[in-house]
Amino acid sequence: MYDWNFDVIWDYRMVYLKGAVITLEISLLAVFFAVTLGLFVGIARQSHRKLLSLPASWYVEIFRDTPLLIQIVWIFYCLPILMGITLNAFWAAVVALSLHMSAYMAEIFRAGIVSVDKGHIDAAKILGLNYFQIMRRIILPQATRQMLPPLVNNFADILKLSALASVIGVYELLHSIDNVIMNNFRPLEMYSVLALVYFILIFPVAFAARRSEIYFARRY
Amino acid sequence: MPSTVPAIHLKDVKKRFGSLDVLCGINLEVEMGEVVCVLGPSGSGKSTLLRCIAYLEDDYEGRIYLEGDLLGRAEHNGQLKRVEGAALRKVQLKVGMVFQQFNLWPHKTALGNIIEALILVKKMAKNEAQEIGEELLAKVGLSEKCKEYPSRLSGGQQQRVAIARALAMRPQIMLFDEVTSALDPELVDEVLHVMRQLAEEGMTMLVVTHELGFASRVADRVVFMDQGVVVEEGSPEKILKNPNKLRTREFLSLMAHEKF
């Protein structure tokens, strides 16, 4: 039977804390960029103008159908050589995660937009609302309700996937802990607590999603 | 001579969906203040006709004039070109429309539904828009439902809010697309009552309906459509009681069997 020794954990509390801060930084930035990009790509994708919808579909396919790990490595190692764009490890991870997840966000936005009753749009058109007003005031508020659960699911995914940034040496949670384990040889304790820390970060997100669903359901 | 200009004037309007001809050359005039009911079997093109006049279907042939202004098109050297933006909106806003499925925005209250376009399109201040909204809700008998979301209203109430929403933009012409067809029978009258009131106030109305009672009591004229053409038109008396065409007679007897 393995002899657990959780005493060591307390000594490394600051490592966990600092790692968690970096993980949160990467994730929040990625959520922001992925949602913003995803919104535009999603709207472009369901446009009836081929000039918009075709590139948007390709964008989604390219970023969804290649592994995030490869995208991170590619942006960090290949981009500087091919295009002279050098990003430090932190921003390479943020950019890769944002691009990758924006493809998923785009699909959620597209599905949300499509789910809105065409009749609601007809009613808005005939009252003289223009395309942007209809999108902002009629479609997106309704689509949000539809999109919220998968959207928040993606936020949770981003938090989990941010661990991949460890491969290019970003000192987020996983990489920070890996680093410590090389000194204290306590992988079981360190990884177990690491999982717990991720859970503490992600659980509130899932909980908030549930609450907001209930809020919307009660409102109308 | 503005009084001689018809409120709605369709010249040879044709509309097809793919290979299906839905409107096969409609010519129709509706005078200002006139109430015209359109009858016809499903698939006859009645709804499409209204949707063209509302410019929800913009891909049609022919011309639609609203109070003498060409809708959604401009003429350049004898050729018709589409117009968008302000030039389109100016003519399109002459029309208000009410739908079979109400189409109220579920995330906005009754009042919120009404003031939305006043604020966004007419650039009205919010309190000014609210005043108009409350007035209109009172007019359709729903003063106390201002703050309710559509999901809390009955079908009849929702449809009355939808009528108030359309009226808020002060249209000169109102289009009604089978507005009572989705309602429980006991809720039909409250909606018809509001429409009748509107007709008495002199609103120009084009009403697609299966309510023969409403057509005979309120309409100035009845149009019977089938397979994308106007089969015949005339006074309600004439069309409903003594139509010329066999097709009209067949339809009316079918309706009578269904209803009674």
C-alpha cells in the first residue's frame, strides 16, 4: 500500500497558487478572444454570401480538425521561422488556444443564431430594424439562452486544455507542478492535489452555467 | 389628386420558389381606408402575396406601389433596380403586418415588444415610446399586461400585443396573415374585435383569413385566390353568397362543411 504524505503539499502552496494564476490568465484571455472571434466567424458562417461563409467554414474546419497540441507547437516554433512572428510561450499558448476554441465557439454561435424563430426576424424586419439591430437586439439575446450551456462547457474545456501550454514551457499549473516533482519525488500527492485545484477552478464555472439557465428559464 | 392614389397597387407580381410558381401575375388595387379580405385554399399564394407587400419576400417580378411609391425598386432608364436602406425603409414602413404565429419576441415584455422599433428605428426617447406603448396596449385592452412576457399571455392576448406593436409604427396599411388561425376558438373574437375597431377607424387593411363571418361583416371587398392567381373579386355579398366561378363555389362549400 502506498504511503501517502500530504505534508509536503503545504510547502508548495505558492507554486500551486502562482500556477493557478497563470492558468487563469491564459484561460480568461483565451475565452475572451475565442468568444469574440467565434462570434464573427459564426455570423459569417451562416451568412448567405459565399464570400463570407466559405472562408468561415474553412477556418472552422482547419482549427477543429487539427490537434490543439500541434497548433501550440506550430505557433511557437514554426511561426517565427515562416513568418517572422515571434511570440513568447505565454502568448503562443493564448493565441493557439483562442484560435482553436474560436472554431468551436463559432459553431455554437451559428447553431444559436439558426435556432431563433425566423418569424421573430420577419417581425423585426417589417418594423424597419436593420441587420445589425436585428442581430444585436433580437437574435443574439435569444440565442444566448440556447448557447449558454455549450458556451460555458467550452470555458471549462479551455481551463482544462490550458494545461497543454506546459509543453512549450509556460509555468501554468501542470508545468509548475511537474517542475516541483523533479525535486520532491512526490508525484502522487502533487498530481492528486493538482487535479483538485483544477476541480476548484472549473466547478464554479459549471455551477454558474446551471444557475444562469435557471435564471433565464424563470424570466421568460 | 392624392385621394385617387390606391393604398396598395400590384402590377403583374410574380413570385416563384425554385421551380414552383407561387404568384402568377397578381394585379390588385386596394383603396385607402378599404378593408379587403383574401380567401383561398392553402397553397394558393395568399401568404406569399402579403409577404411580398411587406417586402419579406424581396425577390419577385413586377411592381408594388404603396400610396403611389414604388416598393423596394427604383427605375433607371426603364430598368428596375433594387433599392435598400433608407429609400426602401421609407416605403416599407407604410406597412404593418401581423402574423399567424404572433412572432412576439419572447425575451421582451409586452411593452418592450412595442417600444423596440420606436426607439431603434424612429429614434424616440424611451419614456416617449413607453407612453405610446401604454396607450396602444390600452387600445387593445391589455393595459394591465405591460410588464408580462409573451409566454405569460394567452394566444389572443399575444396577438393583440402583436397588433399594438405593428400600430406603434403608425403604418398606413395593415396586413393580417391568418391572424386567428393559431388561436383557440374562444380567443378568436377578442382579436377580430380589435381588427374590426381598426377597420372602423379607417385603416387600410388587407386580411388573409378563413373567418368568413369577419369577411362578410367587415370587408369592403373579397378577393378569392387559387394557384397563384386572383380567380375573382367583388363585394362580400357577391363572392360569399353568389360567386361566378366554379372554383370559388367549391372552396366555399368546402369551408362550410369544415366549419359547421
